[in-house]
Amino acid sequence: MGEKEVKVQKEQKDFDILNKMKNLPGGLVIIPLVIAVIIATFAPQAFQIGGYVTALFYEGNSCMMGFFLIVCGSMINIKQVGMPLYKGVVMTGSKFLLGVILGLLVGKICGPDGFLGITPFVMIAAITNSNGSLYISLSSQFGNATDTGAISILSLNDGPFFTLVALGATGLASIPFKSLIATIIPLLIGFIWGNLDKGFRDACKSAQPIVTFFMTISIGAKTDISTIVKAGASGIVLGLISAATAVIFFFIINILLPKKERNAMGAAVGTTALNSAMTPAAVAEADPSMAQYTSMATAQCATASIITLFLCPFITAAFDKYMQKKQKGIYSPEGWAHDKVAAKAE
């Protein structure tokens, strides 16, 4: 390599935009969402010039969602068995059931419009979904290998499938059976291919941020800036509700686990994932009557994901300290001695 080429390479600057967005909490959803909403508000005709621009940035949500589901399916590792499998089933099942219960309560008490603009299907979308990346990060500090392995099952709640199942089962929306099949087929394609081909799984993992970015633009292209502002308060409330479920999950999941496997990781599923912001559009695709809620619901889920991203680590850490004190008091020799002294005093 000549001296001139070396000089040119040194002068080239890598702005590392993608990684900077990934490092910003919610960046891969919030940034493209805000960009698209601003364009849609002040220059909506920019998305309507036709050709590839309109096909990708305005009408591309369904196609991108299908690709996104393939990516999600590829992350589910069939090799995880035993306790990781059991933990994954317990966590995923708990998330699903609580999301359905809360959604039904909102629908029963407040009707289809919900409360504070939080509709029943948004409640289900936010609660049944969890932030897998944050869970894995927390498991390295507060869990063990079986907790980390549980992500292979917990990953099933990525995307809209469980939300569609819940809405169809509860009657909160009219979800045709064909729509459920159409949702699970891309998941199965990704699941089968990802387990047969590690290279494909790795490629999907690298592609996920890019797919998320452009899919969010196609969602935001149909959203007015006033929707984002209106979603502020309701999105925060939704996030606080989702974060509060960490307490419920901590106790429920530990009750269902063997004593030696109990830790603070139950609280780590009390989150709403960034990709939940994609779910409202998928629900509207299956049931057009829900389209009127899509814009607000997208912004609410995106806001809720940020709230839980910040709060969940603190809640999990607090429960970890609680577990350490409890185990020291009950299982340590000091704890036994204390119990004997207390028994004699009585």
C-alpha cells in the first residue's frame, strides 16, 4: 500500500452512526420514528414521490415486518433444554397471562378506548413483550447460565404473534386465523434456518438493527408530530405500569422455580421491548378496525420501552439485594444460630 493510500485512509472518518444509535436508549426506534414523523408533518409529499421511495418508506411496513419475524425466529436456539427451557416457558407464560389479564381489565372497565389513551391492545402489546437484550445483560450480573439460556424461549415474545393470539382469544380484536398463520410462518422459517445454519443466525443478528430502523420509518411515515406529543404522558404511564409488573413477575416466577434456582431474574422480564413499537402496525394489518389506534399506540410503546429500560435494572438490583439478605438469614450458619437463639428465648 502506497503512502498516498495510507494518507487517504487516515483522512477518512468513520462516524459510526449505527452503533451510536444502538448505544442510545431506544435509539433504533426513537430516532427513525422522530425523523419520519417530522418529514410526515412538514413535508408529507416526500414519501409520496413513488417508486422505491414510497414502496420502502411508506408502504414497506408489511414486508419489513415479515423480514423482522424471520430475524426473530432465527434467534430461538433449539439446543437449549432442561432448566433453561423450563425457565423460559415459565417467564414467557407469565408475561403472556399477565398481559392478557391487564388487557381484559382495561377493556372491561374502560371500553375499547382504554384509559388515558392506553387501549386494551396496547396494554397487551406492552406487557406480553420483553427486552431480551436487557434481560441477557442483567443475567450476567444477577443470574446464571440457565437464566441466560432461557432467552431462547423468551425470544418467542418478540414481535406481534402473542399479541395477535391474545387479542383473538379475548375477542378484543377480530384476528382471522389466516393472520396468525401468516405471522408464524416467517417465525418458523427463521427458526428452522437459524438452527440449521449458524451463519444465517449470525447474519440475522447483524441485520436486526437495520431492519428495525427502516421498519420504524415506514411506521412513522403515517404519523403526525402531534401524536408523539400526545403519547408523552400516556406512554410514561404505560412504561410505569410495565416496570411495576417486575415486582409481580419476581414473586410468581420464583414460586414456580426450585429453591436453588431462585434469584432476582424474574424481575428482569418486567420490561417492554423496543420492537413492541412495531406490534400496533401488525395488529392493524390483521384487523383494519384497529388502524385508528396505530399511530398513538406506536408512540406509547416506544416511550414505555425507554421507561422500563431505565427502571428495570434498578428494580432487579433491589430484588437481588433482598434475595442475598434472605438467603444469608435463612441458609447461612449465622442464620441458623440466630434461629436457635430466638427459639430458646421463646
